[in-house]
Amino acid sequence: MITSNLSNLARGVDTAFIVILSVIFFFLIGLTVVLIIFILRYRESKNPVASQIHGNNKLEIIWTVIPLLIVMAMFYFGWTGWKPMDSAPPDDAFEIETTARMWKWSFKYPNGKRLDTLVIPAGKPVSLNMNSLDVIHSIYIPAFRLKKDINPGSERNAWFIANTPGIYDLFCTEYCGLEHSSMISSVKVLSADEFESWYADSVSETHIAVKTEVSASSRGKQIVQQLGCNACHSADGTKIVGPSYLGVFGHEVTVIRDGKTVTVTADEDYIRRSILDPNFEIVEGYNKGLMLSYEDLLSDEELDLIVEYIKSLN
Ligand SMILES: [Cu+2]
């Protein structure tokens, strides 16, 4: 079968694609052949005097009706492929809160689990309730033929059924700024049984795979990587979108607070405040509103680990 069956949406999209592509190829080849025949048959040496033709109703009707039927067929397949994407999710759909922000995906499950990859059961409808915190993003899972814009301030839904266990790409397909290309993640489709035990497993309560054997600062580093902070911050002194973490801790930082320039010492509270309420004070020379609060993404323990990491770079 040429059409994919990885999700309930795939066949409709592939069918429309193949129908349209076939029409295109038919005309590409047909017109090229006719062109060559005409060049040979009516070239000047064979046909020195041009013949003048004045209208032909039969031809006019034929080349109006046939293209009309062709475009109506394309419309039909396009419509039937798109319709299931626009329908309301079934009542038994598994709902996942999907949040897009510059430049990270976050998937929150009904039991509080939170991850940056999408883990779902095979053969069961999954409904993504999607929201953007900042700009327009667009979710794209090519294998499932799923693609939908996510606009800040209005929740949108996308639902589908993944048929086959496996790992598939998921990314943002709406150019959303400097690190747009790092908004890449994956979908892990598990069999229903595997999903049940994964879902019930409380160890991976959040997306932070905290390993207890390693030091606090390297666990903090892991968290910072997983949350996507490094899209905007470096650890080597390079300015990206935001200041580098290098040598911030314990130093004086000039910030704008309520329109006034003040100097503060970057202590633990300052670091915490910078992460939970980034727009309370803005580091001089940087833009307001780029960093958004991570309050709902971090536990207190994780926040402490991040502070340890930034301290360790001093
Ligand atoms: Cu994006």
C-alpha cells in the first residue's frame, strides 16, 4: 500500500496527495507529448501556411467540463482527508495539555506527569489541548500527517489515533524565532499495556530524569538542558538571547526594575526570582518579555538544583 497507516489521519492525507500528484503527472506527460507531436507535425517545412480556426463550441465545452470534474475530484479528496482533523475528539480520548513556548514543548498528563516528549498509547484516541505562551507555533508530526497552528491566547485541539508502536519525530513548523529549529522532540507510541505501566510509574513524575548518584550541580545542568534554557543562555560567557550563566552568581548585576536602574547582588533569591518571575527585573541591555516564568514547570527541588548549577559556574 502506498498510503501510510500510522495514524487515523494518514490515509486521507496520502490519498489526496496521490490523487493530486497523479493529475499533475498526467498533464505534465500528456502536454509534453502533445507539444512534441505539434512541433514535428506543424513545423514550417511541413505546414508553411498557418490555418486560422474560429471557435469550436464542442471543444470549449470539453475543456471546461473536464477540468471542472478534475478540480471537484481534488476538492472531494482534500475535504474528506481534512474533515477528521476538524472533528471534535471522541469522549474517551486521552487528554494531554500541550504547551508550546520559545523554544520548547511541554506535555502534561492528567495525573500530573510532565514531559518534553509525547508518550501515548497505540490504538487509542489522543487529544492534545494546545496552547502557546508566546508566539505562534505549529505542531507537526509528519508520520501521523498531523499539523496544526497553535496561537497564543486561544486553546486549540488536535486529536488522532496512532496505530503502530514506535518513535516518531515531532517538531514546530512555524518559524518562531532564533532557536525555532531546536523545537524538535519525539512521539513515543507504546502498546496499550506498556503505556499503562509507564503511566502508573510515579518515578518519572516530571520530565526531569533526576539521577541521584550525581552531584546537585550536574543534576541542575541536566534540568536546564531539558527545559530548553540553553536556547537563550550559554555557560561559557557567550551572549545569546539572554546573558550567560557564567560568573553571574555572587556578582553585581545592573537591572531595570519598574523603569529604574538598580544594582543588585546575584544571590540565590535573585536567581530564583529570575526564573520564576523573569520580568520583575530585567538585566540591563536585554529585552523584556523574552523569558517567561517557569513557575508551573519546576518543583522547588528542581529550582534548587538549577541554583546549584548556576552557582557552580561561578
Ligand atoms: Cu515554535
